[in-house]
Amino acid sequence: MSASKSKNKKYRPHYWVQYLFYAIMKPLLYIVIRFGHNVHFVRNGYQFPRGAFLVISNHHNNWDPFYLNFFMFKRIPHFIANEEVFYNKFTAFLAGIMLGQIKRGMTFTDLGYFRILQRYVQDGKVIGVYPEGDISMFGDTLPVDISIAKLAKMLKIPVVCTRVTGGHLRSPRVAKFARHSRITYAITDLIGVDEINKTPLDTLYKRMHAGIVHSENTWQKSANVKTGARHLRAKWLEIGFFWCPQCHQFESFYSRDNELYCRNCNFHLHANRYYRFDYPDDPNNTYPHLENSSDFNARQIVALEEHIAQFSKNNPLVWTVDNIRYHQAANHHMFKHHYDVGRFLMYVDHLDVINTKGVVVYHIMWRDIISTMVQYKDVFEIKLPDYRLRLYKKKGTWNGYLYVETLKRLLRDYQ
């Protein structure tokens, strides 16, 4: 066998394992998905194409790949997955061999990664992509890069756009527990190969984006879906909300059951069963009564930018956080459970992490940072050329989202 054939064989999926796995699991889990999660599927007059095609969707829930999988009950969608699930043999076997997921490349034009996609296309498989690359905190579609349209043109297969509603309402990223909701997956557009070939890239991108864009809170204003959660509707809201509209303090919230309070003033928010907010202790509207999480986030981002604008090279220290847990992992490796404790300081042009002995263990300049994101619900992650650094605390005592959003703005100003 030639070297090239041997290399290609390495990436050939074990289709028979997936056929057997899905043949057993899909009928068993369908009842859970359809009735337990109250998931509905709407085709809107479209049909999934035969043969290979690319399916894209908005991404609001960890269960989204399962929901979309059951939408195509007789097909196996091969989702492009985060490289972290392939960092050890067990998760690589489960994700790659059993579920048929594809390890994403560094970019959509990564040649090795693209060859793997081409093999799936040649074998008539369905490629699944969530172009946002992450789940938003508050149910609004995250920025989508134009590279998704480039990928469609490179693969030369039909594109099916789908949209999920009710997914964020069921399980907000800032919630402790999932709630019963009504979830609908709908086909919104089908773009044929001829249309893809003749449509300008910018126009194709706009059409694909329009097929998946969604604001859960805007949709909920007319949908008025009542959740099944009687308790803990506000639990862990403090890992998403970081600014008090009344006293203007940062990270002063704590939650109890369906209520959110501020430690520094008498601010009180009640989350109702429609996941909208009431303010029972402020009948005279002495502070903004923000209706939903999207509205609240938009206002706190304005406050954050006003806060950042106060700092400069002459007054550089933006945030100081004590008793922080931190650990690192080399790129393409899993994080281990061991962590160290110290404090971190975020300046206008760099970040320091200091251990309990007062030694600076990380001194990170903005020019060295590749990206930053919230991992899980509240973990502040920074990606550098050789490793990733994570900082976090016990849930309910800190807001990793605040520091990710701060760093994004400082990186933008630096660039």
C-alpha cells in the first residue's frame, strides 16, 4: 500500500460502527427528544437533499447536535467539533468513531482538515456546522465569519439552513438547571449548488447568515412560551450579569431561587416563568427596568466600555481579582484537574497572574494573545501560540464573562 493511501485510510470514518450505533440509539432516544424535551421539527416545504450536503444552524443549547440529528432521522450528520474532544483516546473514540464527528481545523481553509471534509462529501455524507462556534450567553446569535460561505463554495454541495427556537429558553448558559420549554427546529432555506456557484461570496454569506440568525428574547416577546421551571429561574444569573443598574457596581450580584439581588444596594430582580424580569421592590422605576437578558447585557456592555475608557497608560490597572484558580494546557492537550491559586491583574496592555508567594507566573502581552472565550459557563480562557490559560473560581463568586468581554475590548483597542 502506498504512503498516500495509507494516510487517507487513517481518516476514513468507521461508517459501519456509526450505522450500528445510530440504528440502536436513535429509536430509543427519539421518545426522550420528542416528548421529554418537547422538540418539534418543521420543514416549511423543504426536503433534505439526497447525497452530500452542508447543514448549518444557530447554536443555543448543548443538545443542538442531538436535536438536528433526529431531524434527519435516516441520516447521520457529521458535525465539525471542537478539537478539545479529540485530545484523549476515549473522547476521540466516542466523538470520532461512534458519533462520526469531525475535528475542526485551525481555519476553514486548513488543507488537511479540508481533505477530510472532501472524503465525507465524496462518500455522500452530511456535514454539520454551527458557524457561531460557541453558545451565546443570552440567546443572541454570535458573530458569524464569512469563511462559512467560503466553505460552501469550496465543498460544492447544497446548503440547508436551519434555525432552532426555544433552545436558549430551555437551557440558558447562565442557568444552573434546564427547564421544560417548547423547542422547534425548522428548515429556513435550501441553497442549491448552481446558486452557490453563481452567487457572489458576500451575497451568499448574507443569505446563509439570514437563514440562521435568531434572538431568543425578541422571539419570546411574541411566542410567550411558559417554562416549566417553578424554582431556580435566577440561579447563577450572576455569572452572566456583572453590573448593577442601581448602584453601578461590578460583580455585586447574588441569586436565590427566582431572585437576583445586589450586595451593595436594594436592587432586586425577579425572573418569571416567561424568562422576563420584574422589579417588585422598585415601583417608581428609579433605575432601568430591563425586560430580558439581552436588554440587560446590552446595558451592562455600555457600562463596561465606560469603565474601560477611564484607564490609560498613566492609570493602567483595570481589574484585580484575588483567590483565582489558574492552570494551563499545551495546545492540542486536555486540561488536567490540578490548579494553582493566586491573583490576576488586568492592565490596559497586559495581564499578570501572581502566585501566593507574590511571584509573577504569567506576564501576557496583548500582542501574544490569539483569542479569548468563555469556556463552560464561567471559565475565562486565553489562547496563546503554545498553550491555553484558564482562570476561574467557584460558581456564583465570579463572572468569567466580564473578563472575557473586557479583554476583547482591550485587544480591539490595542489592535
